[in-house]
Amino acid sequence: MSLNTFGHLFRVTTWGESHGPALGATVDGCPPGVAVSEAMLQHWLDRRKPGQSKYTTQRKEPDAVRILSGVYEGVTTGTPIQLMIENTDQRSKDYGDIAEKFRPGHADITYWQKYGIRDPRGGGRSSARETAARVAAGGIAREALKALTPGVKITGYMVQMGQLRADRDRFDMAEVERNPFWSPDASAAAIWAEHLDELRKSGNSVGAVVEVVASGVPAGLGAPIYGKLDTDLAAAMMSINAVKGVEIGAGMAAAELTGVENADEMFPGRGGPVYSSNHAGGILGGISTGQDVVVRFAVKPTSSILTPRKTITRGGEAAEIITKGRHDPCVGIRAVPVGEAMMACVILDHLLLDRGQTGGVRGPIGAR
């Protein structure tokens, strides 16, 4: 079984541990002739890498990506692309205490229960560091999308930290790149900064909600029942370490609406149908409508905190644990570029699937 691989035609396998010598991804199924370079991929990794502000882990990793195969003279060859990112700032001694104890809220205990062996250094595969490989693979997907469907644009941002929500009436997408929280609401970012400062100093952490929007996605991606676009998007986002919930479009809030309120009415437009709203999140029956594809996911608070917590040892004895080391007080901040990467991988995968099944044929709407 390959349980470290996702995707159908565009397939990504991630490998490596948080405190091993390196981690990375093997990308298979990328079309040939796509312009790719290490500098292109580095742009996306630089957005995720740690130590860029006091609100993220202070582990100093350059996250320099190397392309080991699958690219020749600046373009993809259609063969597997091997990406490697070396770990350079491990401090495994910080994790000596958790070799015998399990962190509450962390995967330590379930990895041990399943395998009878685990890598306690930084959490091994359960560490958020694994997501660096996803961002590198997402960079490949972005370049392929740019070549195949230049109109696709993917943007992620935080919409909530703990109980503090951004105000959609104040959204300015230009603000996303101007603050350390990827927030389109500058006022919310200022409030979050104060809140996170207090939590960080008290040895605590907090969760967050991230929204990712893909605009310019053509209608017709996805397939009925078991090949739904939203099924794969939900699985991709849920596979990110620390994610505990995923919504498409209105998501859980749709349960509060009536049929009249929820229906996205359609009107004739010059380039196709025009919709009154987007409660569906750009997907109906598992197939993209041509509207923005909207996904939100909830990230739990970081489990590694300095506040003492009750736990047990491997021997089943009661204990108390304080997790030392360098950790994100809000892991949702660096989850933004990870969510973007997963969106890019899934959209590209379904674009390739659609090309293989329909060849891009579409049912006509309007006069022919």
C-alpha cells in the first residue's frame, strides 16, 4: 500500500521526517514541456518557511529546494520529478522528554499504538514540517496550471484566529501579502497580533481557519459520485497535519439556510451563465461550475506547548509534560501556503483527468 501518495494522474509522494537529514516529494504525472526551475519553486517555499516573524516557530530553515530529476534544460520531461529539501536546524535534544511520554492532542500516541515504533524527534511524519514537501510539489502544479489554463489563480488567507474573525466587509486582497497572518482584513491582523503575543508569552497556542479560493477554474472538472472535485479537495485539505475540519462554499452554514436562500440563481451572460451567489463554492454534483472554487479548513491549536499537561508514559503511568523546543503558537499561519499548494495539486489533477475522459468537450449553453 502507498499511503504517502495522493492524486490520480498528477501524483505526489512525500517522504522524510522533521529531524531527518532531508525531506521532499516525488511528483509523477506532470505533463512534459512545463517551464520549471528551483527559483520558481523557492518563491512558494519562502512563503511557508519558518522563522520569518515572531508569530511562527523560530527554527531557522532555508527550505532550499533541489530538483534531482524530471527537468531538463528548464522544462519538465514527463518523467518523475524528485524534489529534496535538506533539514539544517534540527534540535532533537528538545524532544528527549517525549520519547517516553505522549503529548496530549498530538499523534504521538496513535503512531505508537499503530506501529509500535515512532520517531519522537519533532514528531517525525506527524510534524507540520512535512508540509514543506507539499508546497514544493504545489509549485510544480502551479507552473503546469499556468501552462495549461493561464486564467487560474489560487489565493489563500486566514479568516479566523481562535474566536476572532476577520470582517468580510473590510476584505482587501492587497493586504494579504502585507501582514504576517495572510489576512485580507488589516484591522483583524492587528487584533490577532496582540492576541497571539499574549498566548505565546503564556506558553499557549490557538487554532485558526484558512480559506483558499481558486478563480478561473473552468467548468466541468470533477466527476459524479466517487470522482467528485470537492471529495478530493476535502481529502487533500484534511490530510494536512493539524487540520480537523473542511468546508466547501457555505459549508456547515448551508444547514441554516432555506432552499430559497441557498440556491445560486442563474442568469444568461455573454461568456456563459452568471450566478447570483456562490453558496456551492463553485462545485455542483462534484463538478466545477466555472465560479470560484472556495474551500475553508480549520487548524487545531499546536499541541506542543509550554503549559504543563497531564499525560501518560509508554509504561502506562501518569505523568506531566511540558514540550520544549520551537513551535508555532498558531500553526494556521503557515498553513496558508500549504492549503494553496493542495488546491493547485487537486485542480491540476482533475484538469488532467477531464482531458483524458472528455478531451475538453462541453455541453453548449445558448445559441450555437
